[in-house]
Amino acid sequence: MQDLSDKVLMTINQKSIKPRPKWYFLMRGCVLWGLAGLTTLLGGLAFSLIIFFTYFQGFGLSHPHDTGKIRWLLVSVPYAWFLVFLLLIGVIYYNLKHLKKSYKYPAYLLVVASLCGSIILGALISGMGIHRRMNIELSRRLPFYGQIFDARIPAWGRPGEGALAGKIGSTTDEAFILQDFNGQEWRIIFRDDTVEEAAVLIVPEQMVLINGHPGSPGVFIASEIFPWEGCHKKCNLIKPLLPRRSPGIPVMPRK
């Protein structure tokens, strides 16, 4: 025992180790708690966007007729946000592990606590509708956001499977031109049984999602049309007035 004490004292003298003041540990604890809180908040925001895209794609809208339900769910999963979420959980775990007295708790319990905290917070954020507004702001401010994080772009860029999305160009009484995310222009044709979500406006620069099937080259025949931001609750699908329609005027149901 004496030999161990002598070795410790010798190491302290050789490396000039000095005791750290109490304020250092207090400050370190505050920083770690602050980082844990911040990363939990970011984890909650990431999880709320996972909820947004998963519900929006898998349950909020009809899946394309030529794509099975399971396959549609798989292509609709926001994998990039899942990766961000897992990375943030790792950071939260690291911060919690280095907090005072955290050694008393097993690692799995800290991981579960990190997951539960972010999931609960994400559910609350989703319930408040913040995730939808956040997605819009990220799309506006970050040029790379759509191609990496917006799960709608790859999911609705499959015209051969009945899913098409993009920006409306010119419009006519019975059709409109749509530019997809690859820059290709499509002539969107309405069928007699085409239905639209009640909030859709067929106007230039409007973003829309379309279920249907390709016709001749460059033509897509629409069966359902949804707004880009989806439906806040269940989509209220109605039949447009055909063949005449006035661009810029909300679609009204037949009487």
C-alpha cells in the first residue's frame, strides 16, 4: 500500500499535477448539461421531421397505384434524418456519461434515457406543427437540403411507378405543364375521375404531388393531386370541374 502511495506521489511530482479549483468542475458540469439539453432539443427536432415525412408519405397521402404499400413506405423513409437522429443520440449519451455520478448508471440506461427524451420532445414538436414550418424554412435557406433531407423528392420522382412531383408552369383548361426535380417537363392531363385535395391551387410556381401513370412520352395522366406540403389532417379529395377550369381559382366540388 505504501509503495502505491509513493508511486502516486512520485507521478504527481514528475508531471507537476495540480488540483483543479471547484469552479472548474461546476463550469464543466454546466457546459455538459447545456450540451445535453441542446442535443436533446436537436434530437427532438430531427425526430419530429422523421414523423413528418413518415406520416406524410406513408399515411397522410394515398400511395401511387403502381407501387405496393410496403415498397412505398421503404422509399418514403427519411434515412438522412434517421442518421442525424442516431448521431445526436450518440452525442447525448456521451454528454450524460461524463456528468457527475453518471458512472452509477449502466450504459444502456443512459441510451434509453437519451432516446426517450428526444422521442417525447419530437412528438410534442410534431403535435404543435413546428416540424412543418421548420421543414419549409430549411428548404428555403439551405440549397442542399431538398436533395439530401427531403424524403419527398426521391419518393415522388418515380413517374414510371405512378408518383410525380414538381413545380407548375403554364396552365390550360384541361392540363398544365409541370417541371420535375430533374428538370424534365411533363404535360399533366386530367381524367374524368381525377380528384384533387381541396387545398390545391393549379397556378404557376405552385408545387404539387401527383398520383397517376405516364402516357405518351412527356405526358402524365393524373388520378390524384395533392399540395406539396400535404394535408394537415386527412386529405379531402374532391373532383374538379371538368373540362373547364380557371387557373388560380380553388377547385370546387361538383354540385
